[in-house]
Amino acid sequence: MSAKEGSAFPKPQGGMFGKPQQLDKSLPLYLQGDELVYDTKGNRVIARGNVEIYYNKNVLTADEVIYDQSANTLTASGNVELKEANGNVIRADRYTLTDDFRDGFVQSLSVVTRDDSRITAERGERREGNVTEFSEATFTACKSDGNVPPLWCIGAKRIIHDQAAATISYQDAEFKLYGMTVFYMPYFEHADPSVKRKSGFLAPTYGNSDDLGIFVELPYYYALSPNYDFTFRPRYMTEQGVLWQGDWRQKLANGEYYINLAGIDQDFTDLPISAGVDPDSRRNLDGWRGSVETRGRFSLSSWWSYGWDVTVESDDSFRRFYKLDSVLLTDRVNDLWLVGIGDRSYFSAKAYQFGGLLVNDTAESESLVHPVIDHNYVFKDPIAGGELTWRSNALSLSRSDFRLTPGADLVSQDMNRVITEVKWRRRFTDAIGITYTPFGELRGDIYQINYEDSLFGNIDETFTRGLATGGATVSYPWIANAGSTSHVIEPIGQLVAHNSSVRQDDLPDEDAKSLIFDDTNLFETSKFSGYDRLETGVRANVGVQYTFQGPVGYARVLAGQSFHLSGDNAYNENSDEFNPRSGLETDKSDYVLGIYLAPTDVFRVIAQSRFDEDDMTLRREDLTASFNYGPLMASATYTYGDVFNTDTLRYDAQQDILGFAALRLTDRWTVSGSIRYDLDAANVLTDSIRLAYLDECFMLSATYSETYISDPDRFIEPDRTVMLRFELKNLGGFNYQTNVVDFLGGEDGSAPVRQ
């Protein structure tokens, strides 16, 4: 199975057989029965009838037990049952073992391990305290009733469990389904389930792809050390040859890191020819292609940590073509980071490299952030009775060989900025319950920009700008209690005054392009997502909030509107840097409504809506509903909004719905499905259905999925995929799918784990 799937069966602490017992020989052995006979001549003690022996938390019961003091052995017979301290239960007709319970010989053996696995054998022998050998034995993790054979089992002439080596080996073994032999194995060995890491072959992956052909990937895992390992994962493909892959993982005292290597000696004639693409362009990809992917996270102290997430590839299409990444990936983002978190402070320094993967990006086009630094500090002592916060940001960015639109000239853009601001606020409540929250903010910016493009023209200058903000938020909650329920109606008003204008319309926007106006930022002093755009002028934000709290249910509703009173409206409809249909572009904003309902634990609804301020038509909607009761779980998400169309260079309405449902048919069978539907185009984007079976020893799932997304320039075509997966408890799993391509999420199976 793949690493992201994981095992369907939880591993018991200490493994299937539990941890080896550490017997304390200084403790006494207690023996009792209905009748005790002391054979002084033979130096034996014979106990008959309801015999019980207690030793080191082990309990042995039998009809008769003979304790031979000369040989230091116990021989139990008749309904013998040994309950070991580690949870195993051994039943037999006759059991001979040493008086320290270390070694033993058993006839007509039945063992139920602590994870309910079962071993039956004609006889068994335990020696050296940790090796148990079963003869004419059967092993299964499945339960069975009466004479009905288990779903699966392994029968063998000999089964040897070595707790010291942590292995279970089989000689002359047969794998059986419902008692019928499926295949024969002269020798078979697997690790004890208590083992987390052991060298050996992993479960293979098989599949088929139009571009790659039939392929097989057979990983081998090297457990080199307790803190590092390596997985060698060659993939043979009938259409492309061998893709060499390897994963190195290492844990250190203060963190861990991971390195993935992938490479292939590419024959360019094996690459597909796409319509409209020059066939000779494939020659550029002849020879070795590959990538290095690495991630790491380390702690410098209890407050400081650093890490990275970096992928370097020989060309933009390598990882997407060989399904190592999603084919819908549009940017390669690499980052290095340093973060410190204190009781009242936060610091982060992050460096980014953005590489474009779209058709209009050049091989050299990239953006570098070197770096972006954020620092926040909350002063411990009140200032003028309120809380004072200091926040700073520094950014250095460069972009080279970049095209604003397909076919446009290559341009470069560079920007450095330093921003610092202080925020103060204090809360008062008067005698009748009205709450007043005055606040003030001061901000200063230093920019150095050098932009060469057709949008802003050529800009090369250094300048400063500042912003002063002041205002107050007033709310008057009305509370009514009725029995065990409470109702709160809270009118809220806010007045925010900024500079009437600041320079920003002709400046680049790198971090404030996302502008979504809804109930969550109605009372924010600035509704921009980043630093490059500032709210200006005087604005009033008003709303009313209703909250219901009961013994079971909960509800909260917030409705409101924002008014631009004077100064420049920074959200004006002439902006090219963010959505001019944000709902804030006019002096009177659209109405926003947020509804959060949880009438019971079974049903929940979240709705965030925006309505036109003139005719109340719906401008934006995010609606999610979930239902979870008994065997049924379902959820649906509806989205509606304006999306920029790069072909028409205008904003068009777009709406779709995503649905998911799962039904537990029985205790063992579950069916689930999902669908994403484009309401405007009236067609399905993706759908899938999954049937799964899970019991105490076996898991099987079958998934059928379809995608109807097509973009030939990015090698995306409609796709149908069938995937089968099964897992045998304690033995491992197997994957097969008809097409390795998952066009929405890249390769369906990532690096496998040890089974």
C-alpha cells in the first residue's frame, strides 16, 4: 500500500505476540489444586483437579499438573490453558515446560495472540526463552465459527517465531482462502508485527498509463540504522524504460529530513507527440532527466526552529510527466524558513523561489523572495490602559524573464520594502452594558522598486509613505435567558478614519491581490490581505449579530454593511490588481451575511453570502452543509462568485457544487462517492465511487473515478481510473490501478512503506 493510505489495521503496542517477558526468578511459584500429592521418593508434587499455578503474572490452569523438582519441569495435562503476562493465551492437551516458564513442549496446541491472531498446531516447542516452533501448523488473523474455515490462513509444515530476531518463518507453506489452497510457497518469512523497520522487499505497485505504458515498481527497503534508512524504488515502464528512484530519511537529535532522488536516461523518441507541438522540440529532453526533492524540520531550541521544502528538476515537465507531481501544478515553490515563537513575540524569516510551469513561462522565469521577515510583539504592560502591539515586515523580491501575458516581451521586476506599525486598543463597558473599543494605528513604509513592464511603465525609485488610523467600535449586547437557552442580539458599529489618500494606485501589488469581502473581515480596519495596498479615507462598518446557545444546539448570524464616507476609496472599481467586483468598490458596500448553525451534533451549516447593495441579487456564496447520523455521512459545498477569464479579460460568474456521501451498509461493508459539478457548463468535472470491506483480518476496496478536465497544452485529458487495494493483517497489502494518472492529484500511490 502507499504511504498515504496507511494500514487499515492498528498495530498493537509490543506487536502481535507482545513484548518478551522478563521473568524475575526470585519470585515464588504458587501451585494449588483440589488434591495435592507429595511423592518424596520421586521428588515430585502432583496436583489434581482445578489446578492453578501463578508465576510472574503467568497463570496456568489444567486438570492435572506434575511438578518434577529434580528436572525443574512442569507437565500439565487435561484442558491446559496458559495465560501469559503479555496477553497471549495458549491451549493444549498436554504442556511440558520448565519451572521458570522459559522453555516448553506442547501437544495439540492452540494459541490466541494478544491481537486475536490464531495459531493451531499438532505440537509446539519453545526453546531458549524466545523461539517457538510449531509443527503441522496453521496461522491466521481471522476469526472463524465452528467448522467454517477462516477467510484466509497460511498452513505450513513448520512455523517458527523468533522473538529475538523478530521474524516469523514458514516452511512448506500454503496460502488458503476459505480452506482452499491458492498457491504454494516452499519458504516464506515476514517480520514480526512488532517490528517497525526491517530490510526487505516492499509490496510492489502495478499499473498502466497511456504515456508510460505498463509499469511495475518493486521497492526494496534498507533499514540501515535506527535513525536513518533508504528505499530503492526502480520503476520499469514499457514505453519509457527505467525510472530510478530512491528515498533517504534520517532523524537527528533535533529534527529530521528527507531526500527523494528520481532520474531517467530519456530517449526523446519515446515521448508523445502532442497536437500543435513541434516534434523536434522533444530533442531538448534527450539524455538524463531527473529531480531532487528534499524537506527538513529542525529545532534550535524550545522557541526556535528552521527547515526547508525544496524541489529541483532538470526541466519543467519531468515530475508532472512521470506522475511524481500533480499535472495541475502551475508553480514550483521552494522555501527556506526560520521561526521563533515566544510568550509575547513571533519572528519568521522565509526565503522563497517561485518557478512558473505554465506554457507562457520561460525556462528561466522565476521570482525570488530573499527573504520576507515578519516580527510581532505584544507589550506586557498596558499603555494608556490598553494593549499595544508592534508589528514589522521586510521583503526583498526579484522577478526575471517574466511575461505578463502570452507573447509579451520579457520583463524584470524588483522590490524591497520595510514596513513597521504599532496598534493600540482598549475596551470599556459602561453601566448599562454598552462596550466601547477605541483603537489607533500608526504605520510607516519604505519602498525601493525597479519595475519594467507594460502595466506600470518603467519605475525606478525609492520613496516613503505613512498611514495613521483611528477609530472606535461600539456594541450593545441584549441578552435574554429562557430556561437553559440564551439569546444575544448585539448591534455593532465601527468608525475607522485613515489618511484621505496615500500613493498606491501606480505601485506594484505582490501580496494584496486576494480581496474577499465577507462577514469575517467586516470589522477589520483594512480588508486587504497583505501590505502593498492600504485602506484610505473614512469608513463606517455596521452590523448586527445574533447568537443562540442551548443545551444541544448553537447558532450565530452576523449581517452588515460598510460605508465609505470620505477620502479615496482604495477598493475602487478601476483597480487592475484585485477583483474590482469585491463589493467594496462603491460608497455603499454590498451586504454580507454569515450564518453558522449547529442545531444538533448531527447537522451543521456554514453559509457566507454577499448581496448586491442595490437589488439584493446574490454576488458571492460559500455554503457548506454536513450530516452525520448513524451509518450515513454526507456533505455538500456550493460556491458562487466572479472569476477572472483570461480569454475574455473580464470577470464571469462561476458556480459549482461538490458533494460527498458515505453509507455503512453493514459492520463490514461501506459505500461512498463524490461528485463535483459545474452548474454553469452543466457538466460533471469529477466523480468517484468506492466500495470497501473491512473485518478483523482483511481489507478490500474498489474505487472507480472519472475526470472530465481537458487541457492539451498541459497533457491533461479526460481520464477513467479503477483502483483495487487489499490488505492482509500482519502480512501487508497490494495495489493495482488501470491508469497511474490521477489528473487531479498526481500519482495515486506515493512512496510505499514497509509492510
